[in-house]
Amino acid sequence: MSSANPSAPASQNSALVAVRPVLVLVVICAVAGALLGAVHDVTAPVAAQNAEARARITYAELVPEAVSFEDVPCDVEGCTASLKALDQAGDVVAYVFVAQAKGYGGQVPIAVAFAEDGHVLNIAAMSNSETPGLGTKIAHESHIGQYVGRTAEPTAAESIDMISGATISSKAALAAFNTAVQAFEEVR
């Protein structure tokens, strides 16, 4: 009498049926991951070039009399860019610093142009992820314009009109401004 196990092929088939969808999903995820990585590799340099171009436009708007900008070393934490603005003769007409601080929706970067004597020539809030309609109001002239004309000294929250409902964003812009002041003092 043969002792064949009639249930063996059925259990092997059920195991194969259970594993097949998992294998299909693994292959799909691997292919999708590889394609996303390839797309990122192609688009990352273009995105970086676009971001640099937008930054250079912002610098030119902050210091219109500058014909070029030269990087300056700066070790202040939170300062992401420090530059000398140069005129046609190569003389320094201003210093530009991009500084950032943590806001409600992420980093709040601002660009500040300082005259050589230390007063703020111009300032601009750069692209951020703050709450639309509230935190993004830091870019409005009524808020960011409060810094123009100030001297390169740390500013207290009491001397700035904060945006109602967006105090975290307002304080982040203030902290970024104070970081730019610190950077100016280091570079000057």
C-alpha cells in the first residue's frame, strides 16, 4: 500500500499562491524606486540651478547697484549664504546674508543687505513653508519692512510688530534677522 500524501501538492500550490503577490509587489516597488531615483538624478541639477538663479535675482533686487556678488566665508549657524556686493570698480557696496530659523512650517529664510556702516539697506523674505495667509505674511512689506534702516544690532521681539496669529513665523523671521546681524558682525 502506497502512502502517498494527497494533500502535499495542494499545500505547495497554496504557498505559491500566497507568495506570488508579495513577489509581484516587491518587483513593482523595485522598478518604481529605480525610476524615481533616475528621475531625481536627472532633475536635481536643474532644480539646484533654478534655486541658485532665484537667489541671485533676490540679491540683485536687494542691492540694485551691485554688478556682482562674491561669496564670503561665514561660520555662523543658521547663515546659509554670505556675500559681498561689488560695484563696477570692484568696491564693496553692501553685504548680503541669507539666514534662517525654525518657523511653524519649517525653516524661514530671509535675505538681508547691510551697508558697510551696518545699517539695513534692504530685506526680503525668501520662499518658505509657513501657513498660507498667516505665516506667509512675514513677506509682506508691512512686516518685513520694519527691519529696513535698523542698525546691525540684535533686535528684541518687543521692537517688532508681530503678526497676529503667526507669532511663531514672526519670531522665526526675527531670529533669522538676528542671525544675519551676527553674520555681518563676523564678516565685517
